Amino acid sequence: MSNLVIVGAQWGDEGKGKVIDVLSEEADVLVRFQGGHNAGHTVIADGQEFIFHLIPSGLLHEGKIGLIGNGVVIDPEALLEEMGRLSERGIDVQRAVKISDQAHVIFPYHKQLDLLEESVRAGRIGTSGRGIGPCYADKTARCGIRVADLCDAAAFAKKLRQNVTEKNRLFQALYGKPPVSYEELLERYTGYAKRLAPHVVNGVRFLREAIAQGKRLLFEGAQGTLLDVDHGTYPYVTSSNATAGGACTGSGVPPTAIDRVIGVVKAYTTRVGEGPFPTEFPPDLMERIRTKGKEFGATTGRARRCGWFDAVVARHAVWVNGCAAIAVTKLDVLDEMETIQICTSYRDGARPVEEFPSSADVLSRCQPVYESWPGWQADTGDAGRFEELPPEAQRYLKRLESLLGVPICLISTGSKREQAFKIGCW
């Protein structure tokens, strides 16, 4: 048995979808453990592009089972649309997709609240507006509606009325907005419940039985470590635990069931939305890398901010997640660079900063301390082994290993499935 957790070790968008697709060939059950449809994993297989938002992205391999865990917040409309798109493209979602009955459900009033709260907030966070944060807030406030409730007509009707009554008071009194229709939501979501019911399982029991049968589990995180609600650049974070610990709380498996954690990093760094970003490129280089790396969000289409590799960020992620190894993606995007910089530490004025700051205000003041490395100025897209990479690329990657204190187990040199090679992952 070997159960693997894949997490983003930067600000998300590290190319986890491709890494998961490559590694899931050796897995039996794929588990998405947090986030919502604000995340997007892109996989290119057999010349086709697939974008996953809620469904585990390893399902492109035949015979796999994908569980949407209890730590995920689910918009039923978005999930059904995604299932429909994948079904049209030949993926057997009726058999393959399972949903934990403990996952929480997103409603239109969550989306409305998301947009209203962002509009009046003194400092913008950069939310996607998909209702993720307000749904997690209801979960924490113990008034959320779970999939198990959705599938119980009497319980759903009661809980929905309570929530709609409460939200309408808020909409009308605080924001001066018209009330939400309870009857319309009851009818629409009752319809969703009927369509989703065949996929609903007790997630804890489902995974316990899979482990007892000796099946290999691959846990798939969304977003990245620096967007984790506890360990990221708070408050410029998502509303869930995107770190490896979230794999346990978001699925119901014990920590003793996790054998290995792999962190995914780009050969450079990106982030979406607001918040401090010490190694951010100047505009001309930003546009060059953004264009070559196609750095636009799979879910929102938002342009990503780009910068040099930040070893302070990645070291923080390695420790917080307990990463045994890292996977490096988009090495090819740096192929044309004459000189490449690596941030090894920060300075806050005259004070050296080795550890990742807990305060976003402190981080916003930090200046990166760089090492300069020669670029390789050669195509890496056809490399099938580490030794086939240009010597300068090999030295660059070895330096990343030494800075992070863990080995590289997978390298991606292009968007295609075959443009990746493993050095040892499972």
C-alpha cells in the first residue's frame, strides 16, 4: 500500500493537474479534499485539453474512482455541468464519480454574499465570487447544509428555510437587496439532489474499505500552501486548508494512512489576485513569461502575476506539508532566459529574513535576496531523463534541491502528458 498526497507548494496554479494525471496512472482511488469550483486543474492528453474544477483530475485514466471529499464545498449546478462535459468526451462519470455525504453545498445566496462582501471590504482579497468563502463560513458557524441534508427532503426543506430567512434579513437590512426565493431554491436544489443521489457515499467508510482492500489512494489538493487559510499570506488566502493536513480532515482518513507528500512547484513563481509577492517581475518580463507560460487561470481566466523562484516560500511549504519530494513544472518556460534569478532569502530594511513571515504586512515590505544563475537557452521539451537536460538546467534544478532540502521526483517540460519524467514518486 502507498497513499500519496499532492499539494501546491506556492500560491496555487503550479501545474498540479498534470502531475496528478501522470501519477494517478498508478493509483486506484483519487480524492479531492478541499476547495470548490474556484480551482481549476488543466490536463492535456492525446492532444485534447481537459479542465477539472471539482472532479479529481486523474479520472482520464480508465478504471479509476474519484471521490469528492467532505472538505470540498460543492455547487451542484457547476458539478453537474462538469460531469456532463466530461461524459460527452467519453469519461464514465456515472461509475467513476463519488461524492461524500458530508461535503457542504453552495447556494446562490453564498455567491451573492461573496460579491457584496468583496465590494464593501476595505482591502480587496481577490475572491473569485463563486460563494466559496461564505459557504465555508456557514460550515464553521454550524448552519451549513451538507449533501446528506440535500438528499433528505424533510431535513433539507427545514434547513433551507432557516438559512434563507437568515440571509434575507442580511440582504435587506445591511445591503438593501431584494430577498431570495425559498420556493425557487427548494424546487431547483431538490432536482439537483435527485440527479446527484446515485453518486453519494459515506466518504469515511468508502475510503476505509478502499484502504482495507490494499488500494492506492492519491489525495489531490486545490490552490496552494500560500493560499492555505492558516499557513498562507492571510488574509489573501482561500477559505480552506490547502496543505497536506487538509487531506485528513477533508477526507476522513487518519494521518497514519498517508505514506508520502509531494509538493508541486513551478520553475518560477506565480500568484493570482491581491497580496504581497516579493519576487514579482517588472512589466516587460512579466508579459514575456505570462505569454510563454500561458499564465491565465483555468477557472477565472484571470492573468497570473509572475516572478522568480522564491525558495523562502517553497521551504515554508516543504516544512508545513512534510514534503518528501517536489515535482517541478514548466521548466521549459525558462528555456530562452539568458540569466535566471533565485530568491534565497529576504531583507526587511536592514534585517535579514530567512523564515516566511506570518504577517502579510511584513511580507509586503520584504525585498528578495537573489542568486543569479546562467540560463540554458536550449529546448528542454524533448528531455526524457534528467541527464538529457542541458547542463545549466541540471545545475539550476540541483540548486533548488539544495535550497529546499528535498529531492526532485518529477520534472515537467511542456504541457503534454508525455512531456514529464519521473525520478521516483510513489
